Amino acid sequence: MVQQVRVVLVTGGIGGIGSAVCQRLARDGYRVVANHHPDERDKADAWRRSQVGVGLEIDTVAGDVSSFDDSARMVQQVKERYGSVDILVNCAGITRDKSFKKMELTHWDAVINVNLNSVFNVTKPVWEDMLERGFGRVINISSVNGQRGQFGQANYATAKAGLHGFTMTLAQEGAAKGVTVNTISPGYVETAMTLAMRDDVRDAIISGIPMRRMGAPAEIASAVAFLAAAENGYIT
Ligand code: CAA
């Protein structure tokens, strides 16, 4: 029997962790589509060409995941190109770090919309198809800070904690239909997001990590690949 090539959509696919996820799954033989924000078309084109340079064919698709309508349009576009979305990796995320006394509604809304509402917006248009086909994987990238909080991240920690509730509920709703739903909660990973922190804050955080180093994006991608695999259908 010819094994069907599974189609993966990675939101925030040209970002730090997202890029590593796309590369790993493309190497593993999946058909991978990396989502990027509509304002980042040039960056996404350059990113796609750089993947070709290392022998990887990864498609890109524009879509504002904080918008329900644009997410639906984006998913439809992927379905028209490849027929389905079998594996969804919700990876898009931003920070607007401020102590709560300095946090404005705009900082709150931006992070809740991109990091939390996006998982509703993008999972919704793929979910029913997954249930009907009897196979699906939804992998949500949360954060250690969603479980323990972090000074300056009331918005981010709330969104990342919210992902857990979403995951645990969809896991129950998908379980009998072959659709697994999991959250990965990375610690601090070497990306532009963590590089943007003040040096002294970053150094203090690293000194508190038992391994005394940040994670590498490829180490998170490895966990995504494990959960995406057809043979790992009993973890949800
Ligand atoms: N812990 C305890 N106290 C802190 C603090 C901290 N981390 N940061 C600031 N403070 C204290 C200051 O010492 C100061 O105290 P006093 O008023 O007594 O002098 C007070 O808070 C200053 O408050 P400010 O509102 O002025 O805070 P600030 O501007 O100095 O710093 C911040 C705020 C920039 C958000 C800083 O707290 C910070 O960088 N926090 C870390 C945020 C972080 O971890 N971001 C991770 C980004 S990567 C990511 O999110 C990926 C992932 O999933 C892990």
C-alpha cells in the first residue's frame, strides 16, 4: 500500500521554533507548509529560497492567525493546494513584555489574539475534516511560563496557560476519532524572541536553568516530530 504523504501546516512557520519544526518535518518526509504574517511576504520568500538551498522544499502561505476570517482563508488555500491539513502545529507567538503596572490594553490584546485566539482561528477550519478522516494531529506550542508565570508576562503567561485548557478539551473530543492533541511547553529556547530580552535579564534566567543553557529550536522540533508520527497515536 502506498503511504499517503501527510500535510503539515505550521503557524509562525518562518520564526525561530517554527523554522526548525518545518525543517525537521520536511526531512521526515511530510509535505510542509509554513504560515507567515501577510506583512512578511518578502521575508517568507527569502526564507523559502534558503530552505531550497539546504535541499528542503517547504511551501509558504500568508495568513494573519489573529483573524478568524483570514485564518479560514489561509486553511482553504492549503486545502486547495494539497487536499487537506493532517497535522497542525500552532506555533505562532509574540511577546509584549511589561510589568503589569505598565501593561496597556494594546499589549494584552496583541498577545492574547496572536498566541491564544489564533489556536481557535486555525484549528477550527481543520478540525472537522480531521475527525471525518479519522486521523489528525494538533500540536500546540505553549511555554514553561504558562505553568509558572513570569515577571513581565501577564499577557503571555495567560495565553500560554490557556493553550493547556484548549489542548486538554480537544484531546478528549478527538480521542475516539484518531485525532490527538498535545501541548509542548518549551523552556527558554535560542530564538529572536529570547535574544530580544535585556542581557542581564537573560543571563539571570539562564543561571536559573538546571542545564545552564537555553534549548535549541531543533530540540523542540524533535518533540513535535515524535507527536506527529502516525505510530504515536496513543498520546493525547
Ligand atoms: N523579577 C523580579 N523583579 C523584577 C523583575 C524580575 N524578573 N524585573 C523587574 N523587576 C523589578 C525591578 O527590580 C524594579 O523593582 P523596584 O521598583 O523595586 O526598583 C521593578 O520590578 C521595575 O518594574 P518595571 O515595570 O520598571 O520593570 P522593568 O522595566 O525593569 O522590567 C521586564 C520589566 C522588562 C518585563 C522584565 O521584568 C523582564 O524582562 N522580564 C522577563 C520577561 C521574560 O522572561 N520574557 C521572556 C521572553 S521569551 C519567551 O517568552 C519565550 C518563552 O516561552 C520562555
